[in-house]
Amino acid sequence: MDKPDDKPKPPSREISNVNLFADDIVFSDTEKILFEEDLKEHAPINREGLMDGNPERRYSAVRKLNEGGMKAIWEVDDHRTARKVAMALIQEAKIASKEDIDAFLYEARLTSNLQHPNIIPIYDIALDEDGNPYFTMKALKGETLGEVLKKLREGDADYQRRYTRTHLLSIFLKVCNAISYAHSKGVIHLDLKPSNVIVGDFGDVQVLDWGLSTLITHLSEYDGEPISWHSIDDVSLEDGQTLTRYLESATNDRKKRNVVGGTPGYMAPEQAQGSLSDIDFQTDVYMLGALLYEILTYRCPIEGGTIKEVLQKTVRGGIPPPGKRAPECKIPAAVDAISMKAMATDPADRYPNVTTLIRDLHQFQDGFATSAENPTFITHVALLMKRHKMAVGLIATSVAIIAAILTNSFVKIKRSERVALDALASLQEKNEYIAATARQVAPDYLNMMIRAEQENEFLSAEQALDTGLAFDPSLEEGWLRKGRILLSQQRFSEAWTLLSGNHGHPVKKDPPAIRLAKKYMAAGKVLDADVPQLVKDFVDYGIAEGIPRLFYHLNQADFDPETRFPAIAESLEILNPKLKKLNFNWQAMGSSGWLIDLGGNPELNDISPLCGLKILILNASNTGSPNLKMLTEEGLMELRLSGTQLNHLPELDQFASLLVLDISKTQVRNITSILKYPKLSTLDISGIDDLTVSPQLIWSQNLKMLTISEAFYLDPTIRGLANRGVIIIYPNE
């Protein structure tokens, strides 16, 4: 670089931008990046290929912006592009070994492969003529979200005008989008907080400081002991300082880097406990919840005088909701619930991924109920009124005016009789307006019900249907579906009254359903021995779509297995008429669930009678193409589908506890969905023609045994799993 006397000396080993990194910057040791579409088979970094003969000719230093840890950040002029960029270099005094430089380069590569509008872009990575690494990136202008929230906390009127809650939530959604993208690449940030988000002057938002980020695979390879914080209760941290950086400054053992990561007050309980085996994408979900918490309250979720105090509070949970922490902020109940759901102490109670968190926020912004609220019918009505404020305001104003008029009218009853009648007519007109508005949205709830019913989400379907009918009691299709639900619940008398139109509302006619309801009116709930006949009647009367719900309600209630399972077996034969002889066995697994064996039934496709059963182990090998959506209950641990006609794996939440999966000799080609089964330890994907082995398979942290065709013996992903200690079995096919 040029070195005129009137300019500061350029750093021989330094980095990037003003407010870009709020605290010390330390890169973690990272492994080779395994992005499926970006870096499929990258060779280790070749230093000679990174040599840039004379970077001084391209860059001129302008000013040092920040420094800390191993690196410093400089603003430099890029003479090739005629723009200012940020440059990152390792400080001369900080270079300790070849490993430090490799860590710097790997971290730079990781960040450069996160190409998203809300993640700072890396322009160049190189070595100077002395072998010192540097990389350049976008020079950001703006202020951190932490600085914005500090101004809001201090009551700055200008900031309160500029940064409304709506604006802050839009910033938060951009952060969520960036993290969701990073998760799709297998990267966990691990240090999300307001000071690591910069808000630009023109609405741009960037997530910064990926120094603690790690690939999901990196976590599974650490075999050391976590650093304990239990003996440092007398240590206080500087504002925003990360625990990892404090511990690194207090130890000479550099191999312990990244054992504990995150910033006290924002880090998740599993981070605070110091065990990498429990860290997952939901760790970032917790920190997003903490970030949302501070956006709502202007305060850090967890505060304390010492490290130990803050981390103990983190592990114990019990954080007060934002609305109670800052009642003066008048935080809406919906977004309050979203923050607390994301910050649940148990990861299983949090949002399963960032996408569902984003979806709930969009629901809130659009004026609809969120899943975090567990909404009631009253909630839906209240939100409907909120979405139509003008109509509600007109009615409220009319009611107030009418009340005043009527009060005066009763004083002068004879003179005001005409005025009172006119006022009542006006009130009726306004009531009709709001009723018409409700009728307009009622079909939307009916559509929600239909979609939920198709996904076997029966409780959600009923709630949506009841809301739609409350908004528009003249919804004929809605009453028909309500009647069919009553049939599946064996409430035959109520179903007949409704379907026949004797309940006072118009209903779409369905003569077969009416006849079926009338046939069973006197019987009430049928016995297990009569269930197969009821199933046959559902088929014969043309309402077979209600059979999954029928068995859902049957199997959710207490039952005698000695009578229920024979009824299920006979029903399976009715629903699969091509079956020659049904192989069906069952066994109780304590009081927690059932083992079901359907193997060896090649003509079996419809497994509706299993709906609602708490199945822990299911063998459906050598069946046809069973609809796995019928497995509605969580807790399934072992699923065997070898030899079936399945061509894809559904992304079902109830498979989250799956430990063993056998899809050998199926038509499943893409196994990316297996990543949705986080506890999977045993997998058989042998004997599949044209199978595509995704590099993302290596992200299955708990995988211990993999059976796969010998053709994949040299596949780099399979070799990577083997090197990690996964037992690879190549069967004789």
C-alpha cells in the first residue's frame, strides 16, 4: 500500500470497519465447510493460490476502525474498484502459529459462503507477500441495534420517533431471515445480540461477528471437557463481552477455544451449561427470542452482577414475560408470547426452527392469531375486530351517540320517539356491516379447516371450523363438515339433527350421511366388535374421508387392546380389499405405547386404523405405499419401511424422536428430509437405485450406524461419517 506521510500507516496484518465489531473478535477453529451447493468437494486451502504479490498497490489505509482479540479492522481505499472497503488482518503481535492463520482463513471462507442480503459480504481473501492473511468486506455505515436500543431506553425522543415497534420488528425479521439462511447451510451463529446487528442509514440490516459461529458438524467432533464457570462467580463482564473471550483470555490452552460460546444474558441454557452435545439450531432460536425480548423491553432478558449469577438464572429459566418486565411499553400479548416461546428453557418447547418463528411474526403483523398464544375463539374474534378497526370504530361511535340520544329520549319520550327509532335503525345498519365483514372472512377459516383435516390436524381443524361458523352461521358447507365430524365422533344423534337441517341453520345436503346418522342414532357409541361394520358403512355411504378421524377419536380414548386390535385388523382388511391375508401383530411396550408389525403385506396402503395410536415401533416393511401422515402421535422411535413403494420421506414433527429408520430397497431418492429427525442413530438406505447422498447427511449428529450400498464406499460424505466414528455397513445385495 502507498505510505504518504499525511496518511496513517496501513496495517501489515489487520481487518474491517467502524462499529462493525462491538467487542473483541476471535475466530473459532473451523473444519472444512460442507455446503451442499457451494463447496461440495473443496480441497484444503492452498496458500500459494492465495498469494497476492503486492496488495499495497491495490489498497491504501485510511484509518483504523477497531481492534481486539487477534485482529484489527481498517478502512481502506480499493484502487481497483475506486471505493472504500473494510480490511481484516491479524495483528503482528498476535500471530502465534500456522494454526492461527489457518483458523483466520477458514473463518473468512465460512463467512464468505453465507451470501445473504442481511449478512456482510466478503470481497476477497488473500495472503500478502510475507504470507500474512487478510480479507476485505463491505464497509458498513450506521449504528448497531444495541446503540439504538440504548437511546430508546434513555428516552431519546428522536429515536422513539424513528424506531417504532413496527420498524424494530421489521429489523428483527431481517435478522431472522439471515439466521434461517445460515441454518440452511449448517451454520449456527451462537452469539446473537443487539451489538452484533448493524442498522444502516438506508434501511439495510446486517448480522455481524460470525467469530463464534460453527458448523453443526464441528460440534459433534469435540471430545474434550467443557470449561466450568462455577468457580468464577466473583468475575464481572464488561458490557456485551462474550464468555468465550473471557475464558480464552484467562487460559493459555488455545485448544479449549469455542468450548463455551455466547454472551451471558443472551446465550441459551445449553450454552450456559457448557456442553456442545446439546447445542443445535434451536440454540440460535433462543438467542433470537432474547433479541426480540430486548427489542420489546429495551432491556437485556437476564441481568446479574457476576458471570455465575447470570448463567445460573439462564439455566433455571423463570424469565418474566416482556409485558410484566416493562408494562409501560404496552407490549401486545401475541408478540410477548412469541418471545417467551422462542426462549423456552427446554429446546423441545421452543420453535422447531427459525421459519416457524418468522411465520408467527407474520401472523401477528397481519392481525391473525399466533401459535404461541394458544388462541381461543375470543382471541380470533378480537383479532377480527382489530383487522376491521374502521367498522368497529363506527359501531362504537354509533353506540355512544345512540346511548346519549336514548337517554335524552326517555326524558322527552314523546318528542324524541322518531329520533330513537332512527338511531336504532342506524345501529342495526352498523351491526349488519360488521356481520357482513365477518361473513367475508368465514370462508378463509373453512379453507383452513379443510387443509388441517387433510393433514390430520384434527383439533386445529375443529377450532378453525367453529370460528368460521361463528362468523357466518349460514355457511352451508361448514355445517356439512361439522356434521361429518360428529359422525366420526360417533355423536350420531347430534349429527342427524345438524345434517337434516333441524338445528336452525342451512346445511348443504348429503343424503348418505343423513342415512348413516339415522342408522346409528339409537346405538350410540359402537362397541369394538362393531367398529369394522361402521368402517364399511363409512365406505359404502361415501364418507370414507372421515375414517382417519373416526380412529383418531377411538384410539385417543382408553380401550381394551384385546378387543380393539382385532377390530383394527379387520378394518385394515376392509380398507385394503386387495389383501389376500393380513399379517398383523401388536405388543404393548409398558404403559407408554405399542409395537405394531404390519410387515409382509405388499397390497397394504391404507393404514387409517392406526390413526391416534401411540406407536413407539412400527414395522411396515414390504407393504405398498402407506400414508405416514396417519401416524399422528409423537414418540415414534423405530420405523421400518424396507421394500415399500414410498418415493419420499415426509417432514413430520411426530418423527422428531425417531432413533431407527430403515428405508432400504424403497424408491426414496432424496434423503435430505432425514435432517428433520435430529435423534436418528441408526439408518439403512441400502438397495436404493439412483440414490443421491447429500453432504448434509454429515449434519446428523447422533448417527451411529449407517447401512448403505457398497457403491458408495468411496463417497466423500460416507468417508467423512466413517472418520467421525459412524459404523458403516455394506450388505451383500
